[in-house]
Amino acid sequence: MSNYHIKHLEEYFQIHRKSVRDPEGFWEEVAEEHFIWRKRWDKVLSWDFEKPEVKWFEGAKLNITENCIDRHLRIRGEKTAILFEPNDPKEEAEHISYQQLYERVNQFANVLKDQGIKKGDRVCIYLPMIPELAISTLACARIGAIHSVVFAGFSATALSTRINDSDCKMVIASDGSYRGSKTIDLKGIVDEALEECPGVETVLVAKRIHSDIEMKEDRDKWLQPLLDKADTECEPEIMDAEDPLFILYTSGSTGMPKGMVHTTAGYMVYTAYTFKNVFQYRENDVYWCTADIGWITGHSYIVYGPLANGATTVMFEGVPNYPDWGRFWEIVDKHKVTQFYTAPTAIRALAKENLECVEKHDLSSLKVLGSVGEPINEEAWHWYNDNIGKKKCPIVDTWWQTETGGIMISPIPYLTPTKPTYATFPLPGIQLSLMDEKGEEITENQVDGRLCIKFPWPSMARTIWGNHKRYKETYFSTYKNQYFTGDGALRDEVGYYRITGRVDDVIIVSGHNLGTAPIEDAINEHQAVAESAIVGFPHDIKGNALYGYVILKESGESRNHDNLRKEINQIITEHIGPIAKLDKIQFTSGLPKTRSGKIMRRILRKIACNETDNLGDTSTLLNPEVVQEIMDNVLKNLKI
Ligand code: WT7
């Protein structure tokens, strides 16, 4: 029996038991089986959730790109590593073989070195979904630079905050990007962001839309001429197991995004292992994850996990509805995709369209369907199962987080019986717990609680960049000796888990993790706004949408409310990005607060969700009359 590839349900149980009984032995065997180590580890694991400090494979030396690329050259040199499908279906797809990927990553790595980037330097990557995004990410890893990929839908302010937080020396960008029928001026956003970023010395610019952009002398350099001159060999930097591999920002409950730090060896082992098992990847499969590499899903399951397994991974530049709503299925058909991994919000949007968009295409190559990012509701699950999988493809509902680095709870396809809306069992090596309000672990089944993890796993984030205290407070202080996920979950009679949603001030909109505080901070920047509070409410396609309660300053009260709504959304777009725009904005004279001045979001949430029958006790509020005012305004059907 190989620990690396699970093939039967009984084996899953055995392996999971073993991984709990002897976690070090279990992960040691996995690590031995499939990777190139320049030096073996001295110790598999040391950990302390109090500090918190976790180290995996201490003493080992390796380079992750050697494992993701070099190792495959002998037997898979000609095999497609990255299959790039452009935004415009008329533009030809690009098949980048492992050999070509090797050369292109090395050339890029040499360019980085020539530009003065060294091991440990931070490099910000702000690129659309074009091959340079994957290649530059790997090039950083090749030379031991720490990449910080920022999703290219983020605004200039969001970009500059992230660049400054981790002190990036360089930004890798493109002139612009294609998104459906639109072109976006990315370089303009970078220029605006960099006005606030004195630490950035160099901007490398890839050409994508061939627009006429301004290049700032001494700072901005066209990428291609540098690549053309660069050598195709670049010795990998030999890294320690616990050297940082990348920083990736995620929203939190306060204004500053959290730069989650992932390290090298554990992340590699875990993403490789979970990719293999959750997608049951076989040698000639064509795997496609529709996420953007700007999110953790793209890091772990477009780039590192698939490449560590020598897989063919599709990278799609475009959007699901361009040129029409059949695009995903056209791509599945064209490239004979075998594993398809997407988000519930996309599934819900696709399900609203005419079935003809699906039926025109041959989807018989599909073997496994995946879902990630938010709870998948029953209707969406069935639509996916019936119309895309034709009831023959298991759906893997994968639960995980930016912080966990890899998939934590998921069925193993063809082994674990699936159940709509349930992510089912923890993967091997993962020890979950449900905690009650009093901070005790709940041991029985058929209950719900707060989802925690009680034992370290190799790909967990090790800290928040520059703020270990916040790391400890956010994840390790709610429950003693537990990593707290921020999610609620239910465990059924057989031990399957169903994630019920966030229990903190994070709202998941279209699969994007949005903290309420940064949005409120942005709104409060408007000169007419005194205070605001954001809550989520259910939305057909997005899962959740945002509802804002806004108190105006006296000066703002006489202004036209519709104009104010537009301006508020404009400010949010500038500060965070269009994904954080509010669907509803209600102006109010006050917000319900506790006597200690804390906004009672629970009440605001109920009003937004139209659950006003059961608001609970409001008499202890500082200002109960405000609740009545807000409800009256809703009832009066005022435009919101
Ligand atoms: C939050 C993490 C990890 C990839 C993308 C999101 C929610 C994620 C599921 C799922 C229910 C899910 C959780 C989690 N979530 N997957 N299968 N079922 N909820 O990463 O942006 O760090 O968000 O997404 O609430 O805590 P992220």
C-alpha cells in the first residue's frame, strides 16, 4: 500500500487512522516517496500552538521548482505542463511543455537575478492569467525570492498597501489585460499604486494588450527583451524546508489585509499529496482549475500541486460568459478536460443560463468535478451533478482556506460517497475538532460547532508577515491549543462535515473573502459619511451580497441619495476593487449599539436577511429606537 495514492475507501480509513496515530511517520513516508531532497530532514515536526510555532521537515534542503519542473524532464519533457487558453477563443491555445517551462522559468529567474533580486527579497506579481504569471511565480521560487501575487482585479490602493506591507522591491506587471470584451489598463493601476510605494525599484512589464503605455525611466523595463537575452539554465537556490516560499494576502476583520506566509517543504508535500488524491490525477489527464493564480486556489492547485505531480494544468485567461455562456464547456470539450474545479458562484451563474450552452459540447472526458470557496447549495450541487457530470462524475466539495495552504476536507472521488452540501471527511493528516460556545470540544456526532484543527499539518501558514502577534490572536487565541478556522460546521451521524459559513466578520461574496472592516473604512472616507456597518445577505448567484447601513453627516443629508450610493460604491472600488461593491445601501440616523459601543451586527444581519420576526432582545441596546427606525424604513419600501 502506498501512502501517496489512496485507491480504496478502506484504505482511506486505515491511512487516516495511521496519520493520527503517527503523524510524523505518516508524513515522512509521503515526503520520501515523491520528491527530490538536496538534504534529508533531521526532524519531521516540531510544534507549539501556544507560541505558535510549527516546523516541518526541519533541516531538509530543497528547491520546489526542481520538484515541479526539473524532476519531470527525463520522462515528461515533451508533455504539456501548462495549457494556456486565451481570453479570445480565436487566439490559439499555447501548450507549454515541461522542457519549455524549464527554459522559460530559468530565463525569468536569470532576469530577476540580473535586476538585483536575491534570496529572501519580496517580489510583487500583479499580472492577468497569462503564462508569465505562473512562470514568474516559479522563477521567484527558483531563486528563493518570496513572491506576493496580488489578484489583478484589486485596485491601486489595495495593491500599494500589499506592496508596502511586505516591502516588495520589484513589481511584475503587464501593460494591460483582457477580460471578456473589455481591456483593462493594468499598468495605469500600477503607476498609481507606486506613487505610494517608494521601496519599489523595478517594474518588469509584460506585453499583453500592446497598448501605448508610459514607461517610467529607470524604473520600468519591458520584460521580453530581457528574457530574450537571458540564459535558459539557472541553478536552483537551495532552500531550507522552513524558508518562506510566498506571501499571500487575505482579508481579516480589521483594515489591514493579512499577509499569510507559507514555507517551502511542507507546502510542497501537502499540495502535491492532496492534488493527487482529491483529483485522482492519472498520467494523461488534463486538469483545469478555473480560479485565478492571485488566490490560494491558483497557487496550490493551478501551479504547485499539479506541477509537483507532472500534470497538465490548464490556465484560462478569460471569463465564463465570453463570447457566451458556453465558454467553459467549449474549453472542456476542446482540450478534453478530465478534472474540472470551480466555485459555487460560477456554477450558480452558469445554471441560470439556457442548457443549450452546455448541451452543444461534448463533456464526456470529465471524470471529477470540484467545488471550492464557499458552501455549495443543494440546487447548484444537483445542477452540476446532473448537467455537467451527467451523474457519472463525483463532486469533490473541497473545504480549505488561504491559511491552510491546501485542501483539508473533501471526498476522495470514487471512494467517499458524496452527499450534497457536505465536504465529507478530513483528508489524511487532518485532525478536526468542533468546539462549543464554552470552549469545550464537542465529541458526539449530529451537532454543530466552531470548526477547529487540533494538530499541525504541513502546509499551514506559519505566520502573518510582520505581525506574529496578530497571527496568534486571530487563529490560536479563541480556543486553547486549537487552530480556529473562523467557520461554523456541522458533523452528521457518520462523521461527515458540512461547512455552514463564517462565524466572524468575514463575508464570502462570489467566493471572495471580504472583511467588513476594510469596506467600512473605505466608505467612511466619503466626506458625507459619518459611520457605516456592512453585513451579508443571501444572493442567488453570489452566495452572499453586501448590505451597507450608512449614517450621513449633517452636510450629506440634503444630498441626492442615489448619487451618494454611486459615490460610495465608487470609493469602495477605488480602495478595494469592484468585488466589494454594495448591493444595497440604507441610510439611517443611527446603528444599533451595545452599551459598550459595539455595533450589533447580528440585528443588522437579520434585517438585511428579512428575518425580522425574531430579532431577539433589543432592550439592552444603547439605542433600541434605531432598530425600529431601520425596520420602518425597510417596510416603507424606501429605495435601498
Ligand atoms: C473560506 C476561506 C481555499 C480556497 C478559496 C477560499 C470558505 C472555502 C469552502 C467549501 C464551504 C468554504 C470558508 C473558508 N470556504 N471552501 N468547500 N464549503 N465554505 O479561500 O479566501 O481563504 O476563504 O472560504 O468560509 O473559511 P479563502
